[in-house]
Amino acid sequence: MSDMNLDASAGMSLGEMVKLLAATLHKNRVPLPFKNQKPWHLLLYTLKMEGPKPDRPKFLDDLVFDWDGPFPTCEELSSFLNALHFTANVSGHNPRFNLVSVDDADAERWLKDFDKMGANSKSFVERAAELASREFTVTAV
């Protein structure tokens, strides 16, 4: 994430956003859904549909959501979440892989990048983490 434009959320990518969210939620002990990715998709869809804001990353404009099922899904998001698991940045410690946890070292490294970000990017990630905290906690119950 070192090549990210740290002064503007415009340069943040989907992957960077997901990693920062995962690290922030991990730090706050919020359960991270994996098998049921619906909360992730709904979160990103909500953020996309909010429309332009000063802190809104440009990658949201390019995300494509498919409505072939009961909720909007984004193939790019699914692929990234699965890649995090396959690269061992997150791991499932439960028999059904309902939830995953972030490796502590990875979370710490990702949060260092968050500390270097500009105010707009931080604001966006914090707002997204707040939305995710509510939804992910309800989903995990």
C-alpha cells in the first residue's frame, strides 16, 4: 500500500479499502464474515450508492454489482476476499468458515498505512468501519 496517494481517498483501491476495513474491524474485535459475504457486498454497494462526497474513493465508481440474486454482488470484491484467505492474510478458525480473523502482524502493518493517510481517506475508512461494525456484528449473531 506504500504507493497509495496518502493525501486523497481518490487513490485508494478496493483492495486497500478492504484491508484497512479488515484491520480496523479486527482491532475493534468485530467479527469478519467470510462464508456469507452478503454484509461485505451490501456495505460496498451502500457506499457506492451514496454518491459523490469529498472523501469517497474513485474505485467505487468502477465497481459493478450484479443483481442476479437476493442482494447485489460484486465479483471483484468476492475475488479479493477469497484472495486474502488464500494468501493467509486472514484465516478461518471455525469449522464452517463463517468468520475469519486477520493475522495480527498484517493488521498492524495495514493500520500503519492508515495512520499515514490524509484526512479524507481516514474519514471514509472510519465511516465505512462504523457501518460495517453494525452490520457485521448483527450478521455474526
